[in-house]
Amino acid sequence: MTTSPSSEDPRTAPLDPEDQKLLTLARSVRARNGVPEGAAVRDETGRTYVAGTVALDSLPLSALRTAVAMAVASGAGSLEAAAVVTAADAPAEQDLAAVRDLGGAGTPVLLAGTDAVVRVRVEV
């Protein structure tokens, strides 16, 4: 995993419009469903999958793992990018592992605060 200590600060670096769309979708599902996290992923064909935190006693899933599962269940063969909106300071390793499993090494994950400002960019 590489966290973005590149020359660009992830909070001020311009976002690709498709990555901005992922953040907007993730923020929307979080607000609409009143859940702690919202996430969105984009597959190799450009389709997006959006999910919020699942908090069932028998099935606790983060928003990002849920979005990856939705992509897999819909037949996605790979991921281009992922975004999560959360109060957490960093993505959970299990979330990054799920993105890596489907997207492969180098898939970018954007982590934004509840204000949708990107705080961390990780390439899994």
C-alpha cells in the first residue's frame, strides 16, 4: 500500500471528474441512509457501485467492502478506483484488501472526510 506523500497534497490536488463523481456518490449514500460511511467504486467499464455501512448482527460490513461486493456480484472484472467518505483517519486494511482483490495492485482509494474533502489517497 502506498499512501500519497507525493508532491501533491491529496486535500488540494485537483480530482479527475470521474473520481469527484465517486466522492459525490459516496457522500450522498452516507447522508441519505444515515450511516457512518458511504463508498463508491468504479469498475473497468465505468460502471459505479455505491453502498453504505451494513450493520447487521450477522453481517457487519464497511461501506467500501459492501461496494466491492456489489461490483463482484454484478460481474465486474476489475476496479479502476474507489472512494470512501468517513470520519476515520485512514482506510481499514480489510477495505484496502477487498479493493486490491478485485482491482489489483495500484488501484487508487480516496478517503474523504464527511465534508468530502480528500484527506488520504492510497494505492493498494
